[in-house]
Amino acid sequence: MTPRFSSDELDAAFAQFQKTTAEVAVSDDWDRWADQFTVDAEYVEHAYGTMHGREAIRAWVKKTMFAFPGSHMAEYPSLWHVTDPSTSRVICEIDNPMRDPGDGSVFTATNMTILTYAGDGLWSREEDVYNPMKFGQMTYRWCERAAELGTLDDPARQWMESFGKMFAPRAR
């Protein structure tokens, strides 16, 4: 069976996806990001569940990216990717660095993403695979550093003092 899309087509589509994602990370136009998915797309996010359809993806991404810690993530670059024309997929590792807390230090965690290409610049499925505990611990460390520097804002402080407590280092 001949693959629907070549590696070159998948690479080009992924490059555009990454370009749009980078622009959206600056503009906060998450509608534009959601528009990269088919109307009937599926988005599997292991901590938040599965979203069915572009509009569910849109609602989820806007809620997530306008709240802490998503609101404090600076960019989402791919560290590497591979294409699999036999499944129309791109598999990659995405970096999720937090914005600078004020001293140039870097706080980040990565996830694996599996994207299924549908053609015409649209994706029919995304699955993000990561360790929520590692993300939470990294976010808590970022909050501690921002607090030390006097740059911890109210949304981050509220997260740190409530939900974030489960990620605080344990006394030995």
C-alpha cells in the first residue's frame, strides 16, 4: 500500500505546524493554533482527557494556555522529529520552557507528541505523552525561584499555594 503522504510532505506540514505554534506562543492567538486541526480531530492529553472535535480542542487549549502554568510557558519548540509515512504521523519531542523568572535561569520539561496528518495543512489527531509529576515539580521549582526574585505573580502564587503543594520537595 502506498503511503498517503511522503516524508517530505510530512516534514513540510510539521514545519508549518511548528511555525504557527511559535507565532501563537508570542501572540496568544490560540484560535489560530486550533484551526490547524480537522473539524473532527481527536486530541489525547493524558492528564486532561480526550477532546473530540476542533471546537473542543479550541476550548481546552484556550482554557489551559490562559491559566497558570500554561500562561507562563514561553515557547514549544520541537527538539527532534521523525516522520512515518505509513501511518501519516510525525513523532517529536516538544520542549516546554517557562518564561524567565528574572535571572536568566531555565525551567523546562518535555513531552512526546504524536501527530497524525490529514492533508491540506490539517492534523486529525494529536497525542501528548509526558510525566505530569515532572511537569509539576519543574513548575513548583520555577515558582520558588520567581518568589525568591520577587517576580511571582498572583496566578502563579495561587497555583503554588494550592495545587502546587503536591509537587513541593518532601523533607527527608
